[in-house]
Amino acid sequence: MSQPLFSIVMPVYNMENYLQQAVDCIRKQTMDDYELILVNDASKDHSLEICRRNEDEKIHVADLKKNGGLSNARNEGLSKAKGKYILFLDPDDTYAHDLLEKLDNAIRQYQPDLLIYGLKEEYYNANGKVEYEKVIEPRSVLNKDKKSIYTHVLELESKTLFGYAWNKCYRTELLKEKGIRFKKVKMIEDVQFNLEVLPYVKSMKTLEIDPYSYAIRPNASLTHQHLADYFELHTTRIQLFIEEYEHNMPELLEACKQTMAPIYCRYLLSAIARYDQPNLKHWLLQIFDSPLFQMLYPYMRFTGKKKWIYGPIRSKNTALCIVAGKSAGFVKEKLPSLFAKAKQTR
């Protein structure tokens, strides 16, 4: 087989209910210059059988005997990838049948190091039906200099489009030459990876399309996730952004902090919703005194919906912060589609 244009890496762990649909989305692509690498991460269900059933000259299976997690599975696929460009797609989502064709058209015209496309959030109810869809698309732009790339990345992050790995198409040689791999961390492995890629990107093309359907399904209670993991990891995410701009684009550092302020507030309200200990007020007072909060506080001047939602944080009113966070958490858990409609602030 000659070198394909695209390598598609799909990590698989206990995905028997969704995997075949994802593979079918790839098989039905309107252009077929690809290889699909299914990386079975020691699944305990029938995922490996489904992988093997689909194996052919275009679809390859890597069967890991020990579960190593998402990052390890992606890195295994990256090491085997032969395509000029690489995508990391999740097996519990779906993709438009012309995804690769649209990427191919952009590559032929621009030859970028990185392509970014939009997505459709699909909110499922307990019966497996989509209750609400939310489309998030970037502006169609070609960035060919460092400052414009970093400027556009802030816009993408404000729309939640930069952090994901699965709405991007990377030039494979760039990743392999620079030795960029996914780190074994929880929740923020994608954004950490993208921030490592960013300094080496000489051209970036964003496509005003939404070919990726991101499935958001009912899950366990918010309080099942530990606060320390959630908030510490997401504040680490913000710190990584600030450090990247401080080191590689200092002239945009103020703009970076301006972008991070509402994101920080969003994570803080979400952390409050997850907090299940009796000392929440004390914890909040500690947060208000933290260096990162103090750094971002001058940029917490909001208007419109954001002023109403994040006002308690700006005023450092612990009682109102708790009411806002717990209320938002209740709506998100019990009425996720209503929550999605209400948060149209980005």
C-alpha cells in the first residue's frame, strides 16, 4: 500500500456499543485515501472482536495486552501511522461522510501544518435520543505567521475549539520530527498536546464546517468526580496557556489572560458543583487568595450573560458563588439539554 494521505487513529476501550458506527463513518467517506488504525486498549467487552471483524487492507488493528489509557493508545497509533496527515478520532462519536474530502481540498490548496474544524454537540437523553444539538464552528481563516496563529488560537479556545485533539488534522511529519506525544494525564491530555504542537506550527487553516458529532450522554453524578482532580487539572490547563504565551508570544500575554479569565470562572463554578465536603466556603476563600485567581481577577470584568453568571466570583461573594455553582450543577446533571441552551455565552 502506498503512503495514504490520512492516518486515522482510533483508541478503543470497551466501546462495543458505538465502535461499529464509528468505523462505518470512515468506510463511507467520499474519499478513500486513508488508513484507519484501531488501537484496542485491552478492552474487556467485545470491542476487539469488532475491530478484527473490520480488519482489511485499509483498517489495521493494534491489540494492546495491557490497558495503558487514552494517551498511550493514541501514541501507539501515532507510532504506526504512515499517512501524511493524522487524525485522532473517538469511537463513541460520529463523523460526516465528507470529512476527509473537505480536509483533502484544504490540504491541496494550502498545505498547512494544522487544520481545525468545528463540531456539533449532541445531547442525548436516557433513552438514547438526541434532545438538543449545538453547532460550534471556527471562522474560515488561513494563518501563516506566528502572531496571527497565536491570536487565532485564543479565539478558538474561547469557543472551546482549541483543546480537543479530535477536531484537528495534524501534519504527521511535524509530530514525529519534534517527538510530540500525548502525556499520561487526566482530562487535559488533548490541550497539553496541542500546546506542545503550537510553537512548531507555521501555517494553520480553520474550516467553517461542523463534520464532527460529539456525543454527550447521561453519566454519573457530578459529585462522583473529585474536586482536587477536576479543579487542579483545569487550573493547570490555564497555567499552561499563560506559560506558553509568556514564553513564546509575550506581546499577546495580556490578551491570553483576558481570554482565560471567563474560562477560569467557568471551571470554578463547575468545581463548586462537584464539591461535596462541608468546608466549601473556606475552600473558596483560599481560591480567592490563590496566585492564579489574583492574576486573572483584573480581567474578570464581564458584560451581558457573563456578568450575570460570573458576577458572584467577581464580587468574591462566597454565598452567591455556592448558589450559582450548585444551581448550575443541578441543571447540568438533571436537564443537560436545557443547560446547553443556557450556556450560549461563548
